[in-house]
Amino acid sequence: MKAWAVTVPGQPLKEVEVPTPSPKGSEVLLEVTHCGVCHSDVHFWKGEYDLGGGNVLKITDRGVTLPRAPGHEIVGRVLECGPDVTGVAVGDVRAIYPWVGCGKCESCRLEQDNLCTNQRSLGVIEHGGFASHVVVPHSRYLVDPGDVDLALASTYSCSGITAYSAIKKLMPYDADKAIVLIGAGGLGLSAIAMLRAMGHNNIVSVDNNPEKEKAAMEEGASAFVAISSEHAKDRILAKTGGPVMGVLDFVNSTDTARTGFDLLDKGGKLILVGVAGGQITLSQAGMVFRANAIEGSLTGSVQDLRDVIALANEGKLRPIPIQEMAKEKANEALGLLRDGQVNGRIVLVG
Ligand SMILES: [Zn+2]
Ligand SMILES: [Zn+2]
């Protein structure tokens, strides 16, 4: 099979030929039809994550071997099933849950593969959707997209479930009370769509790029604040009408997390989702006196993917802007995303 793969971190992806796996046991082989390009792919391409304080996590320290095809927002067509496969047949088109776990631990038994400590994620440990084919260990990782546009359905495997799972951590939440979303890229826009679908109607979207305003407002944000200039906190508070109970930080840099935390009301929660990197200093007594919480949110579960696709099939979920590109343009797509030039999501096809 062909794969657009990282061969050397930070260098352009190369098209390589790797053996096409033949599915054994409960494994399913799919031909990739669509693959969304996510910010995590840019980090993967760069080969490292900024952990703050000068610490860096190299992908090769996470068990990644190169060459490896990134891409984890995948829709594919079933090509071949192992002898023990039930629930899908050759020719079926399915959205793929990419955050595959070890299959043995407690998290995996609860279908919370995203919390497994021995993950075999597609596009990280195994070849992902930048390859022509992918293998999943079991048909339970495949979700019927129903009537959802396939390019859009691909984005639900990461940005969709990541937004959904992060939002759930703030629930229950008064539908009329302001909620702040930092970042109006693929994830931020997905979160606006999800919150609207859940009946929320006071969403303040924040981004350092003022050009993201149009997309955020069209997606259903109640207000937009560009925070590239000074006094970000005050300008956001002017839109929220005061401190808020919930902030979702889809960027999660030192600056955005600081701003997000400083927006919280007593009892309010900051959910960290992005991996831009950095660190903030907190007053421990202040955390107690104000009863605040900060929580990290890592992608979502298989059930979250089923839930998001069901929400989309009910017609409640407004689509995010999608730009389809040929897979041969994978390098160009990553460059555009790195440079903040993408409105919504690029989805590689073919
Ligand atoms: Zn992703
Ligand atoms: Zn596990």
C-alpha cells in the first residue's frame, strides 16, 4: 500500500510503499476514502510536543517508529475481514475510531480506549489515514456514518469527539450562561456546533486571528473576541458579562490557559484540550478559596463517536467548513494548518 509518511521529523512527508496488512482474527482492513488533517498531525510531523518549562516530548519516546503515516480522522471502505469479524461486510463504508487501545486493560474493557496507557492509535503507532489502507483490530471501532457527508464524518473521529468529550466535562451548564471557547479552528468550530446542537445559546468564541470571526459567527457563536492585542481578559469579560463557569481552551498555550483561568467565576472550570504547550503558575490557596478546577481532556471514547454521528444524523449538528484536497497535497495541507491558514478542516481524499 502507499503511505504519505513522516520519514524524518520536520521534513516533508514522503510517499512510501509499505506492505498491505492482511487482516487476521477480528481485524478489518479498510481502504481510506477520506482523512481530515488535524493539528496533532502537525505536531506529529514536527516530531515533538512542548510540555512547558523547556521540556519536550519526542514522538519517538511515545513508541513511534518511522516511517509512519499520520492521519486519524478517517473514513474508509471495508476491503477485507479477518475470519472472526462480525458486524461489517466488504464494501461497507465506516467512520473509524482511531484511538485504539490495548484491548485488555480496564479502560479498554469500558470502551475508553483513549485512556488506555498502551494505545496503538492509528496515525501515531500504526499507519493512519495518510496511507491508502488502515487496519483496525475489531469492528467495534467502526461506526456507520449513515447520511452524514463522508468528509465531514471523518472529522468527527478527532475534532468531533474531542469537542464533545470536553463539553461533557462542563455539563450540566445553564444554556443561557456564557461559555468561552478559546480557538476557532476545526475543534473550536466543532464545539460551537455541538453546543448549539445541545441547545446552548451563549457561546463566546475567542481566537488570536481576527479572520476567524466570520466562520465562528456563522457556526453559531454569540460573540467573537480577537485576543491578539492587549487586555484580552477585559475584552472577553465585556462580552460574557462577567466571570464564567466554563472555559474550553482548544489552544492551551501559556497565554491562552492563563487568560482562560482568569475568566473563571467561583466554582468555574477550565478544560484544557489543545497541546500548543507551556505552563502556568497557580495560587494553591486561591484554587481552594475560589473552588476552581482545571481538567485535561484527551480525545473521546468510541461511544462519543457513536453519539456525535447520531447527533449529526438527527440533523442537529451544523457542518463545519470543509476543504477537500488530494492526498498528494498532504505536505501543502500540513503547511497551511501550521500557518493558521485553514478555515475549518482540510480533508484529504483519494
Ligand atoms: Zn486530531
Ligand atoms: Zn488498554
